[in-house]
Amino acid sequence: MAATGEEAAEMDCISRVSLAHPTVLSLGGSSEPRGEPGETASEGQEVVTAAPKKPINSSDGGVETAEEAVEPAEPDINELCTDMFDKMAVFLQGELTGTCEDYHLLENMNKLTSLKYMEMKDISINISRNLQDLNHKYASLQPYLDQINQIEEQVSSLEQAAYKLDTYSKKLEAKFKKLEKR
């Protein structure tokens, strides 16, 4: 059933607006039209333009025909793959360089720690030698220390005897004075 009168006029008006403002479809995820017809999209986006319509022929009875939409040629897959692999190589090189630097740092830290432990080992060996020398000297002094302990015991016993003698002499003196007074 063909459109008549007002309906045909409205359809004609709609088709003319479409011809005056052809839309550009972006397949990059945005619903906004981008660019003008015939423009290419930025990297990673594909642009599809509306196909131009044939002019209206009065012989067709006011019916418009459309041409098939033509998509732009796909970018060269090999170039994209090469670009991706180059960028991946740069990324992996950076990661490996960072890891290598970490291992060099750990290696240097291990060397320094090893040197510190060697120094500590030398110090502990010296301390051990000095301690053994002191133990030998103490062992050689032990008989003298024993003699000193014996002398100290004898001195303390003599001191006790001296105190007893002093006490006894005081008692004798007191008795002598008592006897003298009589």
C-alpha cells in the first residue's frame, strides 16, 4: 500500500533531512556521531557512513532506493600485530629490567651481609681467644688466690683471738683495780 498525501510529504521531508545530515556511526562504543562523511576514525575505531541515496525520480512514484552501506577497509592486521608485539616487548623488557635490578640489589646486599658476618666472625674468634687466655691466666693464678683465701681465714681467726685477749685483759685490769683499791 503506497503512502498518499500528507504521509508521502512527511516521508519525503524525513528522507531529505537524512540526506542533508548523513550520520556517521562509530563502532568504538560511543553513541554520538563522529566526524563528517568520508572521514576515518581514530585508531581503534571503525567508522561507517550512511550510503548516499539516489535522487528521487518521479518515474519511481516517489519511492527512494538505497545503496548498500560500504564499510571502510579493515586496518592491516599484520601492522597491528607488529605494533602490539613491539609494545609488549617494550613492556616485558621494562618488567625484566626491573626484576634484574632487584636481583642485582639483592646480590649486593647479600655480599655486604656476608662481609659483615665475616667481620663478626673475626671479632668473635678474637673474643674467644682472649677469653681462653683469661681462663688460662685465672687458672694459673688460682693457687695464689687459694693462698690468699687461707691467709684471710687465718687473719680472721687471729683477729678473733685478739678480741678475746683484749676482753680478757680488760677483765684482768678491772680485777687488778678492784684489788688495788682494797
